[in-house]
Amino acid sequence: MTTAFTVLGMHKSGTTLLSQMLHASGIGMIEAADNRSYDEGNHFERQATNDLNKELLDCGRANSLRVIAPYVAGKDHTSRLLTARGIASTIAAQGDDWGFKDPRSCLTHRFWAEALPDLKVICVYRPASSVRRHYTVGKPLALDRGLRALRAWHVYNAAMLDAYEATPAPRRMMLEYETLMRDDAELRRLEAFVGRPVTDSRRPALNRRASIIGGREKLERAVLKLAYGLDVTALEARLAATLAAERG
């Protein structure tokens, strides 16, 4: 009996690192060997599940910050469930534990949970300021880029937290990327969850900690809360409390 895992998290939050480590540890996360680096486009995403997520969200090659609407079941829902189960059955027939990672799975998790009721969920988050930094520092000037990054951060992480809370405790775990990068105890927790030693692919020297929240980001957070009802600071607190409760 094989076990299926999904890695959930916002873009730029450590999902690729987790998928890479799981794949190197014998949990197949992609269809075939891919020797490209992250910068060359290897994000350790299974093509079949990635393509189905794009179909579910009808998002094509849209920019990640603009894909924020969750999957809504339509007339093709049943046939898509059969497709997902067919993908899982084909992979499971190989006899090994397997998984898939795609940040968009935060927006489609209810579909995957229905298709694969025994799916195990690994959630990873990163402070909003760190994610915003990836989308703004060194990028072409765009007045709303930081605002869009924070909005997407809230949408994805709120959906991830919903998925976590909807999953029974034995089949879920929560990680915070920057803690994972510096704390071996978090790696041990991951190993206990997946039931095997995990190849350590962390490179702590590359971990850029969240910068101080500047005036512009404070304004963006206030706009999101006032205009959209999205409270980034409150969601960060909920995620931290969830992680603390899980760690005991």
C-alpha cells in the first residue's frame, strides 16, 4: 500500500526545497529524473498534477500573483475526479510512496482531498515580508507589485490553513521555512511524518531572513485589510499559533 503526499504552500515559501528533499528520499515527486537547477526551471513539480491544477483553475500560464481564485466544482467535476484518481492509480502501481507539489494546490486542495481521501498534507509557510521581498527587490518598478504579493500571500496561506484544519491530525503537518532551514529538530519532525530518513538538501547560507516591515509594506497591509478584508498580520499569528500547537 503506497502513501501519497502533497506539499502545500505559497510561491517562494520552500515548497520546492521540500519536494526536492522528499524526492531524494525515495518519495517520487516528479515523473522522471531532472538534473536542471531551480534557476533553470526545475521546481520539482509533477507534470500530470500540475497540468490538472491549471485545468481546474483555468489559469494557463498566468502570472502566479494573478492566480488567486479557488477551484469551484462545475459540470466537469466528476470526470476530473476520475482523471485525478487515474493519475494516482498509475503512479501507485509502481509500488512506491509518491507525491506532488504545486503552490496552486492550495487553491484546489478540496478537489484533491475528495479525489484522494487518504492524501497526507505537508504545509509550509514563510513570513509575508520574505515572500514580498522576492517579488519586489530587484524587480522592474511596479507600484502595486508589493500589494499583489501580499494579497496572494494571504489568499494562498489562508487556503493552506483551511486545508490543514480540514485534514485529520495524523495526516497533516505544518512547517515554517525559515525555522526548518536552521533547526534540525524540524527535519526530524518531517522524517517522523513521512516515516523515513529525509535527505538534507538545505543550504542555510542562502536563507534570507525577513526584512523589517517598512513604511510601504505597512501601508500595503493596511490597504489590504481595509479594501479586501485581508489581515496579513492576523493570519501570520494564526499560522504561528498552529505551528506552536503542533510542535507542542
